[in-house]
Amino acid sequence: MKYTQGKSLSVEEAQGIATEALLQLSRDPEQIGRFLAFSGIGPEMIRAAANEPGFLAGVLEFYMMDEPLLLAFCENAGVRPTMIAAARYALAGGDGEDA
């Protein structure tokens, strides 16, 4: 997957990164369980929640809290770790607070 190398990501690019991150999480039962506990939602709610930028920002926040998980995702997805923070920023509306 290729993303803009500029200073900021578009919301669409950020959504693409976060969706890919969520898909990777869903392939690992232990990690998706941790994520569901972190997010407070049930497995049946993921599909609907994935359409919400705040939820996608939360996916990226989850990765940012776990460096080995973050680095594994970045390697698999071909993105720099700094792109995760940039994508989270774009999805959170640039405020860096509410996810």
C-alpha cells in the first residue's frame, strides 16, 4: 500500500491505514481480544464501528500503546511507524485528544 510522503495524510489515507490495522488485528485472536477489551465493544459491533473515524483512531491508538505490535504491523503493511501517528491525528480531527 502506498501513502503520501508529504507532511499530512488525507482522512481517506488515514482510514486506509486504520482499516488495514484493524484487519491485521482481526487475524490474531489474542490481539483482537485485547483490542475489544480496550475499546469496550463486542465483536458484533466491529463492522459498524469501523465506519467511524473516532473508532479507527482508537485502533491506531491501540497499536501506538504496544511497540512490538506497532512495528510488526508497519513491517507487514509497508508503512513507517510515524505514519500511524499521522493517521491517528488525521482521524481524530487533528486535536490529538478524543478518539
